[in-house]
Amino acid sequence: MRRKLAAGNWKMNGTADDLAQIEALTAAFAAPSVDLLICPPATLIAQMVWKKGAHPLAIGGQDCHTAAKGAHTGDISAPILAAAGATAVLVGHSERRTDHQETDALVSAKATAAYDAGLTAVICIGETLAEREAGTTLDVVRSQLAGSIPDAATAANTVIAYEPVWAIGTGKIPTIEQIAEVHGFIRSELTARFAAEGEGMRVLYGGSVKPSNAADIFAVADVDGALVGGASLKADDFGPIITALEATV
Ligand code: PGA
């Protein structure tokens, strides 16, 4: 059985003032029946790790360099994230792919760097609106999966986040049938390539997940949780999403 995962991506939002959200979250879910992960700006990782104490909430980075250290001004490496207390890192988020021209090969190398540092890589994929409208969604997803996931991926070190680019931050989500189709496809691709390890990898849905649509999305087979952006910033919004996921366990 795959353990469900509710993950929050704070993107470029949050200062020390927002640590109160972590306090509220850990108080509301003292013993969660699903895994919880928050990926704040890197400046907050160590503070969040300290703030959450022994609570099982995991803290993650939003990106990492392919190298462990060196002359890469402004970048952050997987070992540095791990040393700050992170246990996971997002790689290949569509905003990184767009803003920083990240390719599947680069994303795969970043995932390898994450594994080497003992971090779980949350590998993000998803089609653009043009690709959806051209009917090429499954082809895009197939090639992103093939190119972005290293051969060393296992159920323990890898989570896949399927995030249609056109659903991120837009309030639009695919139909339940479309989510089911892509998640079923991803599962079959993972199982074909990684056998039992692929069967065990969590596949999250991401893109405009909110308290109002979470239960419908979580009812879809092969949806093992969510990667939540805007609605993860406030415990009052993220909490009901976690509750909806716990209701499926
Ligand atoms: P959103 O972002 O929930 O704000 O749409 C999701 C993501 O980009 O991970």
C-alpha cells in the first residue's frame, strides 16, 4: 500500500512571520494518518525544522543544483538542503522548466543529486495547454517520465507529481476523467519501467487543488495525494485538504 502524501509548495512566498502556519498545522494534525511535506523558501527550512520539533511533518527544498558544492552563485545543493534538515526536494517544477529552461535531462541529474544526498526527489511533470489541446498529453507525459526519472529511482526515493501546467495557479483543473486517465497512464509507465518499485512510487496530482475540490480528486484511483501551491500557504486552507486525504485512508 502506498502511503498518501499531502505536499505544500510555498514557491517564492513566506518569511519567518509565516512559521505560525507550521505551528497551526502541526497542532491541528498531531498524529497525521498521511505523510505531510512543506517546501518553503530555502531561508525557512532550518527554522521550520526547528519549529516542528518531533512532529512527522517533512520539510523540503524547491530545487537543487546537480553538483554537491562549488562555484554556483545563487544556487543551492542537495547536501546543503539535507544539512538544513530537509528530507525531500522538488525537481522539475514547471515554473523551473519555464523560468530556467530546465530540460528533462537536467531534472534527472537533479534527482540523482537528491538521491546522493539522501533526499526524496519529488519529480514534477505535466503538459501545457497547447499540448492538452493538441491531444498530445500522454505523449508528453511519457517522454517526461522517461527523461526526468533516473534509473536509480525507487519507491522510497521518488515521488511523481503530475501537474498540468495550465492548471497551476489558474483555478482550473482537469476533469476527474482526465486526471484518472493520466494517473492510470503514469502508473502503467512506472510499473513497466520499475516493476514493484514503480508500483510503490507515489503519484501526486497538482494544480489548483483546494478544499472545495480535494475530495473529488482524492477519490480518483492512482491519485496518492496532492502537491498544493497557493492553498498550502495557510493552515486554514491546507488543513481541509489534509483532512480530505486522511478520509481516503
Ligand atoms: P497551485 O500550484 O496549487 O497554486 O495551482 C501547484 C504547484 O505549482 O505545485
